[in-house]
Amino acid sequence: MVTLFFLIFTYGVIIGSFFNVIGLRIPLNKSIVTPRSTCPTCGHQLKAFELIPVVSYIIQEGKCRSCQCRISPIYPIMELLTGILFAVTPLLVGWSGELIVGLTLVSLFMIIIVSDIHYMIIPDKILIWFAVAFLLERILWPLTPWWDSLLGAGIGFFLLLVIAIVSKGGMGFGDVKLYALLGFVLGSKLVLLSFFLSTFYGAVIGSIALLFKIVKRRQPIPFGPFIAAGTLSVYYWGSEIINFYIDFLNYGSF
């Protein structure tokens, strides 16, 4: 069993490297196949041994072999995170068809995080690709009741749309479309909880970043990573969170 999870982790790390490429190239309307990866500073075309996920970054001490400029730690972090989440998902979701949904959800978020951090964009192309995948998956492994996916999509879309309009650009329309998709995957209850947790995580991390002057006041920060954290928390532990909250209310009523 340990060997199986190690293989899943390794596969996740490798495909996480590809997710980096997708997240960086799709917003620029570039091919994800060609040209080969290069150093963004000097244009040095990377050799095969320079593209080994995580390992190459460690061996090269986080620097380009050609110009010695620093390589963003985002690359190995996303590779490792993908591997960890791929390995953890079967433990939390189980070995069923829903595992495919879970791994697809992780894949979506890894790409979105890279794109949102670098460009503050959640590309429509990515959402369309995954919308098709989730539609097929929810046909095969539907929520109970099946129409909860449609209700969740409507709630996710209109909730974020209202916030985007009221905030006058404070919430991007990429987030609106993303939450419509997430509502379809999660259903009505969990999409609301996802938004609450995403906002909570964003407020806490944003406050810490302001406190330590990592970001400036009114400086826009990508919301995608917080949506990923909130949604995956709900996807993995949504029932437990809801039950805990109900028990807390019942305890407080005495």
C-alpha cells in the first residue's frame, strides 16, 4: 500500500510540472507543447536533466545553470503540492468513482493557482476544458439528488456575480465563472461553505501579509489560491465541518 501511494505521489509531482506549463502558457495563448521550456531571464533552453520535477531545482540550488538567476520557488512548490494532494485524495475520498472527480478538482486548482499568481487571471480556456470533464464525471458519478449540481452551479454563479457587481471589480469575473463550475461539482450546500472558507482564509492570510508588509494596503492579491484552499477543505471534510457547526449550535442553545 505504501508503494502504491508513493507511485501516486510521484505521478502527481510529474504531472504537477506539466500543470506549471499549462498555467503559465495558456493565459498568453501559447502552445503547451512547443517550444521547449526556457529560462525566463536569459532564454536558455532547458535540457532534460534540468526539467526533473523538484530534483533539478534542488540540485541547481534554485538557479538557472546558464545565467545563475533565481528560479521562482513556485515551480517546485506546485509540483510537490500536486504530488501530496494526489496521494492524500484517495485516503480522504476513497477508492471509488468520486476519486476521479477529486483528482480532476485538484488538477484544476493547481493550474489556476499558477495562472492567478503570475497573471491575476483565470483563463476561460481552462474553465471550459474542466467544465467538459466535470460534466462527464457528474453524469457517471452524480450527486444525490442529481439536480443539486445544477442548483449549486446557479448559486455559485449568482452569489459571486452579485459580489463582483457590488465590489465594482474587487471580485473578478473569472472567479464568478469558476464558482459556477465549483457549484456544479460540489452542490448547493458545499459551494456556500466553500465560499465562506475561501473568504475566511483570504481575510486571515491577507491580514497577516499586511501586518508584515508583504503586501500594501489596497494592493490586489490573487484570490484563486484561497478558493482552492477553501474548496478542497470542503470537498475533503465538508460533512464533518457541517456536523461540527450543528453540534456547536446545539451545545450553545443549552
